[in-house]
Amino acid sequence: MCWRVKIFYNLHKNYLHQKNNKKLLKILNSCYTSHEYTTRGHQNNFSENKRKYLQYSWKAGLISSVIGVSYYLWKNEVYALDLITIKETPGVRKSHLKTYTVEEVGKHDNENDGIWIYYKEGVYDITKFVLKHPGGPEKIMMAAGGSIEPFWMIFANHNVSEIYQLLESMRIGNLDVSKDSKKLEATEDPYANDPKRHKVLKVNGPKPFCGETPGPLLCESFLTPADTFYVRNHLPVPEIDIKDYELEIAIEDDTKKVINFEDIKKYPKYTVTTAIMCGGNRRSEMNAVKPLKGLSWGVGAVGNASWSGARLTDVLADLKINEDDWKHVQFEGYDLDPSGVPYGGSIPISRALDSRADIILAYEMNGEPIPRDHGYPIRAIVPGVVGARNVKWLAKIVISNEESRSQFQRGDYKGFSPSVDWDTVDFSKSPAILDMPVTSAICTPTPGETVKLKDGKIPVKGYAWSGGGKKIIRIDLTVDQGKTWHVAHQLIDDENAKEGRHWSWTLWSAEIPIDVDKKEVEVWVKAVDASYNVQPESFENIWNLRGLLCNAYHRVNVKIKK
């Protein structure tokens, strides 16, 4: 597909120049040139060229998840390494170590000869680490003997001291840069063309960009404005020309049709108002109970918007799919990792083919074209489920008997017992998160804020939501550790929502009486949904190593001014 190839081409061109790999550059440029002159009727030819390039590129040492910490930043104990004692800056030349050329490093691309990589002027042997890689050994084995720098530009979450320390613990030598200095030149920043973001967003990760809405803003409007809606990207934002946009629809490996943007707009336009919440929303609170790894989200990794587009059931109707013959519908995005693998996710076929599930291929957000950060030009909107399945920059839909093979479907966004740690975790044993549990949060007052008493009460506002289309029926609040509970007196939700399809969040407000002698109180909130699911009291018993499904009571300390 044209734009996926352009994105892949731009990510790799500079790296191949660095490696001076003329053979691979020739294949890459030939592949790209073929694409420029390929019409839709000749897609099979181009697909073969692209496949050949991908095979070569993998062997060239594309190291998208090398060093293995991937998104999990495994604990030190997993690697049996004493990282605390390592203080050196990574990649700096060490005079007492042996020097190796780039060619020598490149020969170490298998288990027998060892698996080596280099970073700046450092050479590292990661052979013993390969089997401990959380994503399995296959990706590292595709990435033998190259520089990790171009790929840490993509996966910028690796650029932290813990990862540098892990890398340096596997140091075996220096890189000879006298003849190959060009290989150490800075690569183009793949995030350079990311869209500009509103300055009000709290940045939890700059590359890829992850930013949340400040709590007080969340409750200002039932529909969250697009420019202040939280952003959770996993890779660089793709640049897509709508004139060239195509969406491929396949059954397993058999492409059934390819449609463009205008084709999608020909289907009846359908609008659904739904909240989208990151699986790690409120992770910072869970982390306070016991340290874990992941972005430190507060209460703002959620938003509520009106989305418009074509129903998925309409788009798939002419394929005449028998629900009993298939198990999953996979979504792939145009955002690619360095090895050309797209972001992906999947949902059960029963959900995908249910018109009551209100799944759409959205091209509008709050009545306007979807912004780039939120999936322009087409985003899969799957109401009631974790944000990770609402795939942005939609490139492909696959009907399959397998769930998506994406790392973000099979190796992330899953829940575990509080006793499971990085030594014992097995992602294959836990199902992927789909519907989100009932949750709520206080937006105002904010933690530590001073609030003036008015008629012996303080105002409190917040949001609540429950996945799977369950309606929020009650909000309970207490300022005396649960001895006395007060019910929020005002609930704002989607009045047009049908039974079992309450996809939107609920905004609530309350006036809580406070003892006049109190100088400080801790406000607790819990939500109850239509199935009488209620939030757990604390994070201790729902703690999990990925910091997901963070739905314990929300608690905010408030200072009282008379």
C-alpha cells in the first residue's frame, strides 16, 4: 500500500546510507521507484518487490527492539546484572578495551559467533540476553551486528539511564571509527514531522508523543476538544496524503478489496459519541503503591468525543462473512516500526459484526476532519474498549482465525495477578484487554489544592466511565474514609444512548459537607455501573506489573480554607 511504503522508505533511507549498503539501497530505491509508477492494477508486482526488500532489511540488522527491554524496561533481577555499580556514560571510548571494526561487528550475527551490536563508540555482546528478551528471540536475531542509534530514534523510550546501564553492562569493546566515522553521523529525527501539540497537554513522553489533558479541563465540556484530547502514540505519526489513501480489506492473506477515502465516504454516515481511555490511565497512583514500569499517566489519559464515519458492518457487508467461520478482526495502522511492522490490534469477530457495537471507520472528530494525532484520515473507533484497539491511521482490516500478531495485542495491554513479576510473567497466558472496568476520577479540586468552604461544603467535580456500554448509575464520595458517603447530585451523560450502548463518559458534580474544624480532608470517589460493578477500594490487590486497569478509588487530599 502506497503510503505505508513511503513511510517505510523514509525511515530506512538515511540508515542505509550510514551503513553504506549499496546493495540494499539499490533494492530499496528500485522498490520505491516501482511503487511510484505502479497503478492499483499492478499491486501484486509491487507487493513482491516490497516483500523482497523487507526480507533483506531484516537481515541488515534492523534492531527495533534490541536490548530487549522493549516497552517493559525489565527489572534488573531479570537480567541478573548489577546495574547500580555502572556509572559510565554509554558508548564512550574506553582505552583498556579492544577495538573492533564495523565489519567485524557485522560478522557476529548468530548464536555460534555471538550476537553483537554497537552504540556510538561502544561494542556490546548481547548473546546471553537474547533468550531473556520479552518479545522473544526472533526480533533480536533479525537484528545482528548493527548500530542501535537509528532505532532508538524511533523507540525513544530506550533513551533512559536504566537502559543505558543495561547496555553498558554488556560492553566488550570499542568501535573503530577512523574509517567508518560516517556511520556515527546523526540520523534524521523520524519525529521531526510530527504535528504541533497544544501547550496545555501534560507531556508524559516526547518521542513517541504521549500527553494527557489536565484534570480541571476534562470536566469543562462533555465533548473533549480535539486539540486538548489526550494523545497516546507508539510510533512516529505518519504523513498521509488523502488523495493517495487506501484501505485494504482481506480475509486471511487474500485481499478482497482496496478502497480509498472517497469510497469510505460513500457509505451511510454514522455518528457515535464515545469515550476513549488509555489502558494505563491513572498508572501514577498504582505506581505509588509499588513501583512499576510505564508512562506515569494521571487522570487525563481519557477523552470523550463525537466520531463520525462508516459503520464497519456496512464496509464488510459485501464480503458475506459467516461469523461462525472466523474468530477475529484485525486492524493495522500506517505507523510503522523500523522493521516495517505496523501497529496493530484486534477484536472478536462477534463484536465486529454486531451493528449494536457501533464500530465505525471514523473520518470526523467532533464534526471536523480527524487531526493527525488522532488518526487522520481514518481511525477505527471501537466503543467501550481499551484505547489500544482503536487503531489510528487505519491501513488494513483482516478477517482471521488469529488475533493480531502485533506486539501491542499479544505482548502488551494485558492484566496479571499482583504476584506476577518480570521473572514469572507469561504474556501468552493472559487474554488481551478489551472492555475497560468501571472507573472514576476527581478533576477538581486537584491534589493539594486549597478550597474555600461555602455554606459548610466544598464543590467536587469529576468523570466516570465503564466499558462495554454500561451506564454509570451512581457516584459515591466520602471525606471520612468511608464512614459517611455522599451521592453526586448531578450526572451528565449521553441522553440519546440506547440500553447497553452507553459509550460516553459521565460527568458528575457534588457539594460535600465538611466539618468546620477540619483543615485538611482526603476526598474519595467510587462509581457504580448498571451491572452494579463498583471500583475496588485500593490498588494493593489489583496491582499489576504493567500498570494497567488502574480503577481503584480515586483519592485527593484537599486543604480547607474557612
